[in-house]
Amino acid sequence: MADTTSPRDARPSPKALLELAAKENRGKLKVFLGMAPGVGKTYAMLSAARALKSEGVDVVVGVVETHGRQDTSALLEGLEVLPRRPVPYRNRTLMEFDVDAAIARRPQLLLVDEFAHSNAPGLVHPKRYQDVEGVLQAGIDVWTTLNVQHLESLTDVVQRIAGITVRETVPDRALERADELVMVDLPPEELLQRLKDGKVYLPENVRRALDKFFQLSTLTALRELALRRAADRVDEQMISQLRQRGIGGPWPTAERLLVCIGPDEMSETVVRAAARMAAALKSEWFAIHLAQSEREDTDRAALRRVEKAMRLADRLGATTVRVNTQDLAAEVLAFAKRNNITQIIVGRASPGFARRLFRPSLSDVLTKEATGLSVTVVAPDAPPPPRPFLPEIPKPSALWTSGLAAVGAVAAGVAAGKLLERATDLPNLSMVFLLAVLVCAVRFGLYSAIAAAALSFVAFNFFFIEPRYTLTVASPHELFSLVIFLVVAVATGSLAGRLREQASATRARAEATQALYEFSRKLSGVPKIDDVLWLLAAQSSTVIKGRSIVLLESAGELSIEGSWPPEDELGTADWAAARWAFRKGEPAGRLTGTMPSAVFHFRPLMSSSGPLGAVGVAADEPDEEMPTATASALQSFADQAAIAIERTRLVEKAAKAATAAESERLRSALLSSVSHDLRTPLASILGSATSLRQLGDRMNIKERADLLATIEEEATRLSTFVSNLLDMTRLEAGALDIRRDWVDVRDVVSGVVARAAKAFPGRSTQTSVESDLPLIRGDAALLEQVLFNLLDNAHKNSPPGAVTRVAASVAAGRVRITVSDQGVGIPAEALTKVFDKFYRVQTGDGRAPGTGLGLSIAAGIIAAMGGTIEAKSPSPEGKGTEMTILLPRGEGPPAPAVEKGSA
């Protein structure tokens, strides 16, 4: 059939192009894969490297293990070999690959043998494949070697084939990221012959290898696994290249797998099976854990199994999901429908007729109810131990406490029964013992309740059933009642005990939720970064039940900014882990794959603009794993704190920007004012002086007098402007000397009006001062300057012939002084700005009169004297502006009366 794809549709796949772009600045990884040791992986890698070196490529050996093989050692001659890094470990020194030296050397090609090697404790990474990833990110090409049994998803298969447990493993996705895979193959018979000839191991190790791992059937199976994996990799590379070039399919139909992870022992087996299926189908897969009851929250062993399986799924490339639900099957099917899952993988339930009769397994329900998708049930290699009906046995001390509590409760029940028996004839004394069982269940847990039920059974028979004080039961119905009592007591105690466990788990979750709420609430009102850091340290310390430390970036380096309890030192491993978490944006330190020998577990503080720092925690009683709830709370704290830190920094930047903008506005206003208010009088003075010098002899006396008056007037104007600038500077610096003398406001008003009459001879000013006006405390000269500035402003903004009014009175225990004009007034939006420095209301011609300092100086002086000043426009007369000053009255005697007048 002809290809009907048009050239327009034959476009490269966007996903394939994105994957290609992600590798642009990354080194290329080439893996030499083999079925077992001795097939010649290292030999093939060194041979190919020597060929490249002969072509001029810069080839450096990072680490190569020859295992005493002479032909392999010979290939190292002529190649540069980096010195290894010595690492002290248990009274001896181990020589490990030096990642920092390799990155500093920056060769074109680096050879790193044994991809799955485990590093000595104390290094940045516990695994060599992580070291290789760091080298690749530095843009250096790497060649390495790997045996197929070290792949994480195949460890259970290898265990069945070879009967050994592989300790050193590599996640499958580490191999999937390889740019090239070279299969180093050798027939099993030839490999066995090489082993017998001493070309693989030293003679003393050959016999042990032949008896265990190196058997024909084992090698044949491993060879098949290696060839299959190599073939799958070649197929993936071919499809990727075709998609990058836009060459049409047909492509395989996309599959999406879902694996269900439970708290049982075979969870890891199910995860590895799902990983192998996903790799074979080249499909996306999910790993889901559904917590059905609170019992798992208190079963630490179950929690550890779940966490281990979920981390394994994450390493193998799955998307992990956690859900709380009561109906497991319904939630799994709903998730599968929402995410277009095509196959569900689940482990087979443990045997047990009674358990499966009353509680069908998840695999049974899924195979029965699933429609439109496949369900794969993974069977265990051996019958797994049935899940215990009872929870984990507590510590001996807690067990003794539970037992003693049961004995005490039953003894109290016997005493209460004897007292009740004497007081009245009760046919149901067994209820007293049932109460004892409930008390033990609620207060001390399930095991105490079971012990109390058993003791109650014996005590009730011994003390209250005929014949008494023996364990013999005379009547059959009494025996039946006794058995029913035991069953009811055990069932009731079990239910009450489980209710107590569920209440404890619910309380723990409520405490975590409350902690998150309190943290968010407190964080919303924190104004400073120091408070944010202290709150983060305190809350993290509480949730981890141990220590916490917060580090922030400053000038490219981390520094300790907060801790709880207070701490200002970190170990070398902790500093390395903190820097890694900060630079890479991923957890590091304890309980991680990076610097696990560190004391603290670090998580990055990530914001929208990048990493801000890191927060570290160290539990007083560290577990092997961090509980999911604790990890989630810690991550929430880190995320919210990062947002708060970024918000606080943005507020500080905004405040600085506003200050800078205000400074720029004031600078521009000052320059504008200076350029206008200095240049204009200077031009007048210069023009008058020039005229006098050049034409003075030809001018009459009146003309010369006019020019001299102009010079005097403009010089006075300049002096006033400079004085205003100096006054404003002293006000802002707090250097203006405000005297606290007794001041008669009427004298000040009279002096100001007289001064204004001389300065503005064509203007009319009316005064109105109350006769009983009290004295005030203040500076008479400065108050006169304020009133003169107000009169000056009023006259400048009033038309010729308008009257300016000055009034003084007592209002609400304060002295009130008003200056009102009949000018154009002030716009409403400008009333709150007229007292700002250099602010001038624009007039009709676009030029603001004055310097914009008079009212600002007046407001500063009045505030220094303890008063207030405000503007009102229009004035109470309906036009113009009214300036009102309120000053606190003094305790002095009233001044003599003065009549109203005008000037």
C-alpha cells in the first residue's frame, strides 16, 4: 500500500525534539553491556579508546579495574590515568574514583569502569553511576561497563536464575539514558573455558565461581537477558531517530500500566515485574499505594515496606501516587479510567480461606469488576507468610505494662463483682468484666484487651460460676455462656483496641494538619526574613522531633541563618549535602542517594526565581526511612517558607524602588525649582546691573532707582529661596532649634500682617483675634515665619484686589489660626500633597508659582511645635483656600484684649 503521508504532515515529533534538545549541553554516555564478568567488556572499551586516542582524541582513564588480567593491563599503557581518591574506612584506606579531579581535567572522553560500583561511605554519592551523571552534566563524554544482572528490575529474576542476591544495582533509567549501547557477547562455553584457563579470576577463586555463578544454564539465561535488553535498546534508538526526522510509523500502540503497591512482602517483586513489562512495551507506568485503614499508619514494618517499594518504583521510572480510600478496587478502577490505563498489575493475595471468604482480595475484585483493560496478577516465588491478624507486638516494656494493666483491671472487676453480689442479686455480673476489657482496650491497646478477656474468662469461672473456686463448670448452659462471654470479650476488646489505634493515627494526622495550618497562619503575618527563618527552623524541628538548620544563599555561597536549637556549625559532609541540595534543587544528605553519611537531611528552598537556600533536619532518634507524612510536612514547610522569603525580598525591593523613585522625583523637582527660581532673579539682577554699568551716566535718578530696587527685590527673593532650602535641610536632619518660650499669638499675627504689608503693598489683609486668646509654648520667630509663608502663598494665588483673612481663636482646648484667601483654590486630589516638598499646584499657564517649599517648611515647624496644619478648599466662604493651624494651649495667663483691624 502506498504511503499517503504528505510532506506537510511529515514533521518531527515535538517530544523527540525536546528530548534531543535536552542532551545538547550534556556529555554522551556509551555503555559496554555484558552477560557476566569475563566476557571482555573492559577489554573492548580500552581497545576502542586506544583507537580514538590514535586519532587525536583526548582520552583519560578515570577508573579501570583489571582484576589482575595481564591483557587488560597492557591496554592501559600510553593512556593517562587519573589518581584515585583515598577514602578512610574502618581502619583502612579505599581508593575511589575522583569525580572532582575528572571534571577539573575536562577530557573529551573519560573511561569509568564498573557502572554499578558502590562507593565508600563519606563520598558525595553512594553509587558510581551517580558520579558518572555528574561528569555527563559537565559536558564530558563517558564510556563505562555494566553486567546485565546489576539492572534493578532484573534482580529478582537473577536471584531465581542464579540463586544469588545482587547487592550492587543500577536503576533501569540510568541505562535508558545511554546514547549508545555496545553488546559484548561471548558464548557461555567459551566463557567457562576462559574461567578454567585463569583468564577471568585468580586460580584460588575459580573453583568457587564454577560451583555457584558460572554454570552453563545460568550463563545461558543471563545471555538471553542481555541480548533482549540490547535489542530493546536498539529498537528504542531507531524509533527515536525516525521520530526526530519526521518519518512516519506505524508506531506501536501506547500502553499505560498501573501497578498496585501494598504493605506485604512481595511489593518489590510486583514493582520489578511492572518495570520489566513497561520496558518491554516502551510504555509509561504508574505506581499507586492505597491506604485503606489507619492500621497501616501504626504498623511501622508495613510503612517501611511501602516506602521501600515506592522508592524502588520511582528509581525504575514510575510516577508514584498515594491515595487514602476505603474501597481499594473502586479507587484503582477510577484512577485507571482517569489516566487512560490499559493494564493493571497486582500481586496475588496470601492464601487463607476464611480471610478471602469474609474479605476478598484486591486481585480477586479487580479481575471480577475490571472491564476494558487487562489485569495481570503476579504470583510470588514462594507462598508468602500470611499477613498477621494482630498488629506488631509492642516492646517488652510496653507488653509488661499492658499485662499488669489487664491483671489490675480484672482484679478490680472481681472486687466490684463481689461487692455487687452482696448488695443485690445480679444475673449478669459478666458485664463488669466486659467493662474491664473495654478499659484495657481503650487505655492500653489491643494486647492488653486480649489479656484482660482471657483473665476475665478464668476469673469469672473461678469466682462466680458454680462450683465456685474451681475451674469446673457444672451446667452445660454455664459453659456455653462462658464461651460466649469469651468470644464477646475478645471481639469487643479487639474493636476497642483498633478504635484506639485509629484514633491515635487520626490524632497524628490532625496534629500534622494543625502544624501546617499554624505555620501558614504565622507565616502570613511575618514581616521580616529573620522571622521567617526562625519560624521555619522551629516548625521543622517540631515535626522531625529533633534539630533543624536553615541556610540561605549570599554572594553565591550558603551561610547559616537560623537553627533550632541554636547551632552555628556543620560537618564537612553536611556542608557538601547542603550545597548539593541548593545547587541541584533536590534532597541530599541522610536518607537520600547523595551524601547519605551526613547527619542532616537537606531539602532545597525553591522559589519561582530559583533556589534560595536549604533547610536541614536531623531526628533525635533517626529511622531507616522518613515517614511519608513527615516528608510531606517538611516539604510543605520548605515550599511555603521559600514563597514567604521571596515575598519579603520583593517587598523590600519594592520599598527601595519606591524610595529611589521618590528621591528621583525630589531631585527632578529640586533641579526644576533651582533652575527656575535661581535663574529668573539672577537674570533680573544681571540685566539691571549691566544696564547701570553701561548706561548709568545717561539715566536719570528715577530710572537708576528702579533698577536698584529691582536688584534689591530679586536679591531678597534669592535669599528667601536659599533660607527655605536651609530650613528644610535642618528640619529633615532634626537640627532646627525649636524654642519653648511663652508666645502671644496676637503679637505674632500683628507682626506678620505688618511684614506682609511691606512685602505686598498692593494687598489687603484682615485680622480677627479673640480677646481671651491664651498663650502657647513655642518659637515666636518660627511661628511668624510659618504665618508669613501662608500669607505669601495666599497673595500669590489670589487675584489683585482680593482680601486675605487671618483669624485666631480657641477651639476644643487648642489655639486655632486660619489664613484664607479668595484665589482659585486647590484641587481635591492635591489637598494631601500641598505639604510635600517641591509640590506645586499647576496654574493655567502650566507654570507653578513659588518653589514648593513654603508649605512643606510650615508643616515641619508646626509638627515640631506639637501642632497640626491642614488645607481646605474651597474655604467656608465658598471659594479660595483656608489653611488651619492647631497648636496646644499653654498654662500661662490670658493676654490683654486686642480689637479687630485691617492692614
